[in-house]
Amino acid sequence: MSVYSYLGPAGTFTEAALIPLLKPEDKSVPAVNVTAALDAVRSGTADYAIVPIENSVEGVVARTLDELASGAPLLIIGESILSVSFALMVKPGMKISDIKRLATHPHAEAQCREYIAKKIPGAEVIMTASTAAGAEAVAKGEADGAIAAAVAAKNFNLEVIAEDVGDKQAAVTRFVTVSRPGKIAAPTGSDRTSLVVFIAADHSGALLEILTEFAVRGVNLTFIQSRPNGVELGQYHFIIDVEGHIEDARVGDTLKALYRICADVRFLGSYARADKVFPTLNKATEDKAFDIAETWLKRIRSGEIKK
């Protein structure tokens, strides 16, 4: 049996992303926020945690990025992508005109901002740790309405009075499954590698130096985000996702180069991509090309090649 911690309470989109991963004997435990979900893994009270990391409308989930970049190391072992559809819910018998206080998560509010402005323009928006926590606030009488996943209405005995209230109907969220550091899964051919890069010192061209190491080896970036180090203004690190697996020669060679020029590099994991996209390679970026070049260099160093 494995224990999974997730951003709760029950009825969140994170729980919806978790359910397909569970075996019958597994146990899921809701956490009050992303920090608590990941700390459960760090402390050993959970084997895995699943947390949101990126949304197609609102962008990054900053708290997840910051938690992965600091504290005891964690390893991303998988990802999933979930379409998100928001519903407006109230206590049975209430109408949309009765909503004076609206509870929801900041990312949900950002994705439903136009709807709120048009349909509930006078409502005070109360930010909660998750969309399901917003529904729970309505059930407790702390808010009049909530924007959350429709399943949350069932969990908290609420009534859905409007469905698909998001401003963008094709919104998706990417979630990652995290464990304590351990053995890395074998490459699948359609993989993603995540890392945190800390620059040695802020200077002209610092980011270009980092990006060049990827470019010259044909490693394509799928995500890059700067985050403050939390020490002083102007000090940043970069969270980077790239196509490929650490076992791929081009990716491994890039990480070695980054380790030489950066203050630190935190490896966050190599794992199968949820979208099953394969990288586009050429003769110079395939593993075989790196093997041939390494053999050539060894022959020169050994004196085997005279010309």
C-alpha cells in the first residue's frame, strides 16, 4: 500500500488528477496546501504527493516551484494533465443575486475573472487554499458562493447554479507526482527532465550562458521560470524543463556543463511526458553521435590517431 498526499480537501482538481493513479489498496490523504502535501513526503508520512505546477491560462503555481527549489530534495516521478471546468455553487435555495462573498482559489479566480465581473460584479472574492476549500467555506457559512470543481458541490451538499464558468473553455492544468529521492525510472523516449539552476553571480549574459549550454547540444526547453532566491532583490534562480531524460547523452552532457558554470544545479527528476511528445533529433544530437565523438577523443588521447 502506498500513501498519497494531495492538495485538499476532497473535491479538488488535484484529487481528480490523483484518482487514476491509485491502486485499490492505496490511501489518499488531503493536505491544507501545497507545502503540507510535499512536507508529508519529506517527513515520511506519505510515500508520494501530487500537486499542481502549471496552468495553461494562469501560468505557474509559484508555491509548488518554490517548494521544489528549496528544502530537502524531492524527485518528480511523473506528470498528468487535467482539463479543468469550473462551476458556481451555493447552498440549496440560494440564487446568484444572493452571493455577496465568493470563495475560490486564486488560480480559479484568474480563470473566471470575466464571468465574475459580468455575473457577480459586487461580490467580495475570498481567496482559499484550494477550490474545494472554497466550497467548504460555503458549507460552513463563511461565504455565500464558491467557484470549484462540480464534484465539490456533491461533497459539501451544495447546489450548482452555473457550469463551465471559466473564461477559457480549453484550460488545462499540469500536475506532478513527487517522491523522496531514489531510483530514476528508465527512459521512455518521450520524457521530460526538470531542474533548478542557481546562477553563480548576477552579471550581463548570465541567462544566455545557461541557455547556450542547452542550445549547442540540441536540448529543447519546454518551460523556464525565474523565481527570487529570497535573500535580496535581484537574486534569482531558474526552474527549467527540457525534452529528454538524464540518461540521454545530450541531456546528461548539458547538466555536467551547467554544474561547472553555476553556483548549484538541483535535479528535480526525469519522467515520462503526459502528452507523449517525442523530441526532434538530428544526427548531431542522437546518443550515437555523442558516443562516436567520445570514442574519437579517447583514440586521440591514447595516441592511436596520428593525424
